[in-house]
Amino acid sequence: MRGGAHLLVAGCGLVGLSFVMAGASDAQRAATGPKARYWMDAATTSGFGGIGAFAGGAGGGNPMAALFGGGRGESVHHQLTLRLGSASTASGDPEADHFMPASAGLGVSVPLETPREMPMTGQAEPGAPTDFQRPRGRMLIFWGCGVHAGPGQPVIVDFSRLGAGQMPPHLFSTDVPVETGPTQSNSRTFGEWPNSKSHKSVGPDASLLGDHKVTGNYSPAISFRLSQDFMAPLHVTSRSAPDGSTPVSWNAVPAATGYFASLFGAQGRGGDDGDVVMWSSAARQEMGAGFSDWLAPATVERLIGQDIVMPPTQTSCTVPAEVKQAAGQFMILQLYAYGPEANFAYPPRPANPRTPWNLEWTAKVRYKSITGLMLGMPGMAAMSGNSDDESSNADRAADQQSRHKCKPHGLGGLLKAGIGGGC
């Protein structure tokens, strides 16, 4: 490891020039750099959750295999996203590579490609819609684990009234900080993987343990050693209780810092007037905005204290009966296990607080595990671990719905039709 790169405390949140430690002297607060920042995001996906991760460009995996992978979310995928941002200009065409341990199964290295800048023409992209029609219908918002929804639920958002400024309070979360990391817009030179230069995918048996090195012609050499591998996969099961609620349980994931569950449902009422149903496991009203992202351990700890994120010791939650009643047979549940972070910097922070800290590079590695299942849909009982009775009931309900001709109008109808859920 180059110069003994120093492993920082996980979750310290090093971003850009803000490497300011509480209690540091004025001299150290004026630290320079870093010249380069490197972020590495490692996700484990299983079940229906693999589709969302794949769509986000996380590197590797097949969305259809994630959907039809078999019982208990046994189709497990590893997703990897690499980003290098530098304050320097490349000498010639930008080139950079991440050299991996052999256990990663990606060969000696993967190239970090610098995206081509697209010219801003001010014109709409070909095929883009030229008109916008505000959706009709409603959004029903529920929250909290329990047999029945708590007081004040659901909060109802009427889409037709949004233009008049009638937005319900606390609709979107303000408690989740967004960590951007290196991007093309905040870096003089930027490289990323996956990209068009490499068609490799991360295998289900891939391991990140060991030495990593990033070299290029626009950043200093970056070296670090990982002792945390991809997180274990989540396996979630559900059943329909006689009281109408839906108990959900999952396995404890080692290294998880906390869990968060969210649900999307939709039920058409004819034309565009459909109901969209949102639910989260938070003990207070939360839409789940930002919770699908990567949350630092310190943020997760704070949200657990606020009863928003479930602690790592909790492995079950009950979706209230009112949620299923409002959503009908179409419900998608997503479950997130937030993981640790590893932060590195070179040179190490000086022991003498009066010595300026002139950083050459920093590196951050983030982890999480994601899974999902479709509740109450035919053919999904094996994936979700549902009972035979629930599967039979879902099949009968789907058969009844299929006898009625309908068009996939409205937000809920379009989303359902897009995944073959009818309308």
C-alpha cells in the first residue's frame, strides 16, 4: 500500500475540500486537496430488488434473471460502480484503470472511461414528449409497522390539485443528506465503470477482499486494502394474515447497520383516476425519498434514534391491513440493508495538529444489500415465500381481473402494465 495509506473512521463523510475534523487547529482546517477522489459502491441484490439496482447502472446482473430467479430471492447478483474524479487535466486522452484482486473475477483490471460531453442544443431529444398532461387520481401515503395503520393515515395527495400548491406537509424527507461524490460536473477529469469499453459483469461469487489500485494519467496512484466484502443477500418472506395485514420477515445480514422497507401499490378506478399507494416502515410519515440511496453509518444511527430506520436487530415488520386494502393485488416491496463504509486518505493525517494536511487523494467504499418481492401477484409465491393459500387467492383474483378489458392509463396503470401486472 502506497506510503501506508491511512484508513479513516467509517462514516466520516470526506467530500471534496471538506476534510475538516472537529477540534482541529486552524492550520489543519486549511488543508489542501485532495487532488483526486475515488468512490466505489458495492451492492448485493436478490429477488425483485435486483431490477432496481440494475436499472441504476450498478454494474452486472440481469434484470429478468432477478425477477424470475426462483424461490426466496435465490437469484443473487453483485453490483459495482466505480467513479474517479480529479482536479487535474489528463496528459493526452484520459486513461485510468482499477486493478482488482483475482477473486473479483474481472481480470487484471477494468478501465475507467471518461464520458463524452454531449453538446447542449436547447432542443428536445428525439422521441421526447412535446406535451405534458398532469395525471389525475390520488396518492395514498401510509407508514409504520403494525396490523393497522396509525392515526392520520392515509395522507392523500390529489394529483389534480398539485398545480394549485396544495402539497401536503412533510411529503418528502429532509433528514437524509445526499452524498454526491465525484461526478463529471464537479471534476476537471472524470472516469467511471461500468462503461462502453468493458462489458464485464460481476459474478455472484465475486469477492472484493484484498488490495486495490487505481492508476491513470489524470490522478495520483490510489492504493487501499479492503477487509469488508460484498454484503450477504437479503431473503424476505411474507404471508397474508387473517386480519388482512401482511407480516414480512427477513434474515439478519452481518455488517448491516439498519433496515428500511418501502412499498408501492396501485389500483385503477377507471381511466386516469387511479390510486397510487405508498408505504414505508418508518414510524412517522416518510415517503422514502433518499432511503434507496447509500446512507452513511452515522446517518443510519441517527435515523434509528428517530424511529425512521429499523435497527439491525429487527428482522420483521407487518404491513398494515389498510395498505393492502387500498393497493389491491398489486404491491411491490423493497427492503434495504444499509452497510458500513471504508474511508482512506493519503498522506495520513499528521499527528501534529499544527502541520498542514495536504491531501493527494481520498477513497470511499460503500456497501448495501437490497431485495424485493411482489406481494399478491400470481406466479410470485415461490419468490416471496408466500403460502399456497395466498398464491391460490392471488391467482383467482388475477383471473377475475383479466376478464375485464382495460387500458394502462394513468401513473398506476402505466407502471403495472410495464411489468406485466395488468391494469
